[in-house]
Amino acid sequence: MPLLDASRDLIAAAARRVMARCDELARVSAAQSGIERVYLSPEHARVNRLAAEWMREVGMTTRQDAAGNQLGRVGDPASAALMLGSHLDTVPDAGRYDGIVGVLMALEVVRLLRDATLPFAIEVVAFSDEEGTRFGKALLGSSAVAGAWDPGWWSLTDAEGTSLREAFLEFGLDPGRIGEAARQPDELVGYLEAHIEQGPELDERGESLAVVSSIASARRFQLIVEGEARHAGGTPYDRRRDALLGASEAALAVERICRAEHHIIGTVGQLEAYPGAVNVVPGEARLSLDLRGEFDGARDSVWSAISAELDAIMGRRGLRWTAREVHSAPAVFCAPLLQDAVREGIRSTVATTEDPAVIFSRAGHDGMAIGAVTGVGMLFLRNPDGISHHPDESVSEGDVARGIQSLAETVLQLAADR
């Protein structure tokens, strides 16, 4: 039975506001065409100011924390808080809903519930660096909130050679105070995030909302294949040690091995050949590998199988290969209590005799970091055709309205349980 006392008109207006603000934030971009907002950039500062303005509009007190995350809070200052939110940074040439819609929906939930008496405070967070676009390390903002900041990250550099420490100072943050962003478990009731599904399952089911069961475990590698650069015209095939062909065969092996495994996804998203001349057999190739799975053990077994296959490929071609792991994150399973609350929130919103869909998230989210300090729950919204990290990324206003109502019902369900 619905707990939310709000009219359809109020919820429809909230959805229209979310869609309009997604459009407004899309205009804050470092790129002349397309959307690009990276950590500690002028665009980051601009969207934080906009988010703070919208937080104050619904009665929240606001602050930017020591990692550049934007937060708003409503409720008893002494109470533990239920945290709602997502991120406002993007990949290059991004869509306008990944992360963003979750922050804006959270603000509309606060608007709908501001007259409700809740046994906890509510915080809305706009995380600053979920994507890792600028410095190559994802989840920087949420890692700081989780108290998991690695001092080794200060030496990370962007494409211009600016270090993370230098970027902090330029943004007006103090690297020495990064620990102040960390939250303690007793400060939080839990973390809820609404997000577009970054895949086609809901669209194929013809359903608008889903409960998320877990967030994929992930490992990322930079691979180097070494051969011998020689003249393209003068080197017979039996004398070639072509690093690019070895790397290409490796990429095909990743696809073949991962397709044979349930719920394991491997992607080679970067491939570069050196010296890169049209008339030179490539002597070196560099490629990336993004490996994700529902369970850590299965993911690691697939990496072992890929490694063995690369040994065979390179041995056969007279090449050498090395791997450097640049990211590793365990699977995060959504808290049963929060899953149940999200399920009830969807049931209260969507008239159906069937249970809502339950989906494992193959994409990473800030909840992967926040899960270290509090329970995590997630609500997925249908994304037509499942396309994401692309300008064609989409969500309907109607599904956003259903998502806002479901998220508000989820909060009320948690309040009733407490």
C-alpha cells in the first residue's frame, strides 16, 4: 500500500523538473560539442554551485566536502542520515542522464517528503568523480567519503601532466584535509541510488523499474605486447614479430573466453601501436582490459584463463607481454533490508501482480565505495536500447516520475521499519 501522500500532478511536475535540469546541466561542458565534465575542473565547480542552489531550494543546508563532493542535509543535525544521490561528472562525449538523474531525483524526493516526520536525517550527495575520466582512477569522490583515500593517488596525473595534488590546490581544496570527507558507519543509515540501467534488460522486459541485487566486481589492466619494429616491405612474414597482430589476437581471445562464461564481461577499449608508421611492422602494442563479473572468484578465474591464452599467443608469435593492474574492486551486494525497501517502493508505485525485476549491475557505481561504511541499495530505471556513455543515452519522463515516487516510497518504508 502506498505510504506517500502526494498527487500525480506533484510527481509529474517533479519529473519535468528533473528532465529540464538534466538539460541544463548538459550545457555545462568543457567540450564545444557533446558533454564532458571532469573532476576538479571549472565545470565541476559550476555544477556543484547549481546543485547547492537546488538543495537550498528544497530546504537543505549545503556544503562542499574536502574531496569536492557537494552535499545537502535536512533533518536533525544529531541524527544518522539516509544518504541519497549519485554523481555529476561524466565520460567524454557523454549522455545527460548517467549519474545526473540520480542526484536530481534525490532532490525531488526531499521536496516530496519535507513535511514528513522521519526517524533519520536525509542527505543528498553529488559525488565528484565516479567515472575517473581525468586521472584514470574511478570513484575518487566516494572513496574519500568511505575513508578509503590512498595517499598514492596524489601523484596521479592527467593528460596535461597536472597531478591530482596540484589540481586539488587549483580547485581551492586542501590535500591535507582529505580525511575530513570520511564518514563513520554510525553517521549513516544507508545509501540509496537511483540510476538508469546501463544495459537493455528492463527495456527488453517492457518494465520501467528494477531492484539492483549487486554491483559488478571489476579489474582493469594495461597490457603491453613487445615484438620487433622492422621495415614493412623488407621483412618476410616468417621473420615478423608483429606486436599489433599479437594484441589483436589477444583482444579476440578476451571476447571468446568471456562469452563462454556466464555474467563475465571483458572489454578491450584501447589499442595503440608503436611506432605507428604506415611502413613499419609494429614493435609494441598497448591495450586496455576491463573485466567485470557478478562474483569475484569467477572474474579472477577468467583472468587466469586469459593470462594462459596470452602466454600461448605470444609464445607462438615470438612476442612478450606484461600486465599492470590499474583498478580492482570487489563485488558489492546490496543490503537485503534496502533491497526489500526498494522492492516495496516499486510495488507501491507500479501496479503489477508480479515481483519487480531484480538485476545485477554490470556497471560500476559509487555504492561500490560507500558499501565499506554503510549498506547500499539501488533502483534502476529503464534505458531504451540500454545505450549509455553516449549522447543517445535516454530515459523517459514517465519512468522518471515512477522512479521518484518509488524512491520516496522506499524512504518511507525504511522509516516505517525503524
